[in-house]
Amino acid sequence: MSSKAFYDSATLRSPIVDSLVELGRFRDLIPMLVNLSITVRYKRSLLGVGWTLFNPLLHMAVLTVAFATLFGDRIPRYPVYVLTGLMVFDFFRQTTTFAVNQLTWGTGLLGRIYLPAAVFPLSAVGTSVVHFGLTLVPLLAIMALLKNPFSWALIFVPLPVLLLSLLSLGFGLILAALAISFNDLVNMWDVLLHAWYFLTPIMYPEAIIPAQARWFLAVNPLHHLLVCLRDPIYLGKLPDLHHVLVATLWSVGVALLGWWFFSLRRFEFALQA
């Protein structure tokens, strides 16, 4: 029998392109997985999907009580300031961890039927986008209550959300691919996220960071994305072009790197079943 009759994944010339083609054939599966994720997550919850609204509001209330007195003079309308930061970080945290968890859940399925493994990380991004959209409802209500400015700059918001989705997807793909070899990676990532949370100006003003430590803000992609989202929402103005360019480079670069690395290892997930 001719060797051409056999399928060998190692002979693929372009794993990145082939992964995209595979994904295109199963694109209808992504919204189904998003719907399944939301349904299963809140099936036995007292508040149901309403927990998506209640959770960030509760977190915002705790931080407001704890830090509004400390930073209130520097940060007017503190609830809007901190909730915007929480929305960015929660999107990133939930997407990256859920991407690995979704793929772990789907590994058994990959061992039985053919599916592109990338549908699971992409569904994690889709789930986070839905949660982000729901959280915008209480954010807008709080903005109106505190008389936060509503300006035409709000039309810029979809761009940082798109960039945040790309960055989160890139990190999620890298983590999922690495988790094949390192089972305790999720626990290590959780510790790193805690440190990352406090090193990003979510609950405190950027001005309090010492000059010698500001280098971390320059290399922190979440800081640039936070500025791109917070300026239109909180300040009612467009962000500086510098932050937009850096956020774009980070997001697109990490997404491409993650897709390349994940594509190289995508057939290994079925072997973990």
C-alpha cells in the first residue's frame, strides 16, 4: 500500500494553518461549549447567572470599604475605578485558568472522537466575553449613580476587550500546552496570578508606585490594557497611543505565540485520555 494512504500528523507542513482549517470545520461547536459552560457553572447556584453580576459587585464593595478612605482623595468615584480594574483582571484570570480546565475536561472526549483541541480554550474566551458583557450592566448603573462622565470615548471600549481576549487566549493556549507535561502548572499559575493582581494598579492609583518599581508597569500587558479600558470608561477620554500600541503588540504577539505552540502539541491531548 502506498505511504500516501496513511495520515501522519508529523508530516504537516504548517501546523498553524492546519489548526485554523480544523477549527473552521468545527466553529459551530464553540458557541455550544460556551452555552454548556455557563449552564453547568450556574446550574446549582442560588443566584444562577446572576452570580456573574453579584460576584464582581461584592468584590468591589469590599475593596471600596477597605481602600476608599485611603485613596478616596486621589481617586474620585472609586467604585467605578476599581470595578473597571476587576473586570479586566477577572477576564484574564478566568479565561486562562478555564482554558486549561476545559481542555482537561475535554481530553477524554478527544480520545474517543476527532475534535480540534483549540475549541476548548476558545470556548473559555467566549464564556469570559459573555460574563464581561453582563458585568457591564452594573458598571453602567454605578457610573450613572456616581455621575461618572459618559462620553463618545466609550465607543473605543470594544478594542481593548478584543485585545484582552487575544492576550488571554494566548496565555491560555500556552498554559494548556504546557500542562500536558506539567500537571501542577495550574497551581503554580494561581500563585503567579495572585502576585500579578497586586502588582497591577487595580485598587490603588498608579502614582503611588515608586519610580524604581515602575519598570514592571512598562512590561505589564494588563496595565496597558487596563489603561485602554479605564480611560474611556472612568475618565471619558481616549487612552494615549503608547498604551494602545503596547497593548496591541503584547496581545497579538502572545496570541500568535500561543497558537503556534498549541498547534505543535495539539495531537498530544488525545494521548492523555
